[in-house]
Amino acid sequence: MTLPTLQKRVKKGEVLFTFNNSEALTEGIIFLYRKKPFIKSSLYKNNVSYQLILTADDNWPTIKQLSEFANYKTKNYIRIAVIKEHHKPLILNNAVKIYGKAFFKET
């Protein structure tokens, strides 16, 4: 008799990080770029802050570490939908790769 194997369920979802200024945003993007440059991400801006929306595994430790650079984090889908609809998009789909690439030399 064999026992069923338990598989860890990966729950991907959108996570919103808000940065007060471009310096904090840049530090956060560089941190992510070093870890996983191809993560699905979009960057938005309003009059007060920058918003980075990531699609990632909830259990990915880097998500928790990124909170060090951001002043706000949420998985609230309504808040994320409002940002997508009403805030100015700066980079869609590959924000971490596009923004982060500017700080690294091509090899």
C-alpha cells in the first residue's frame, strides 16, 4: 500500500507594494532584479507615490524582504484594481526587468 504524497500548494497572486519616493523604489527594484528579474510586474505612479504590482507565490521569502523598501504592502484585489484603472502606468508586464536592467552592465 502506498501513501499519497503531499504536495505544497503554490498560491500565486498579485501583491501591491507602495514606495514613497524613487530612491526607495530603485533600491527595491534592484533587490528584486538580483533575485528574479523576470517576475511578472507592473509599475504605476500617482501624485504621491510609486506602486509596484507583482505576481508571485505567497510563500516566496523575497516578498517579505521587499517590504523593507516599501512603506505599504497589500494583496487586496480591490485596491490593486483601482491602481490599475486610475493611476498612471509607467512600465507594464516587465517592470523589474526593464527598470532593473538600467543599473547592471550587460555581459
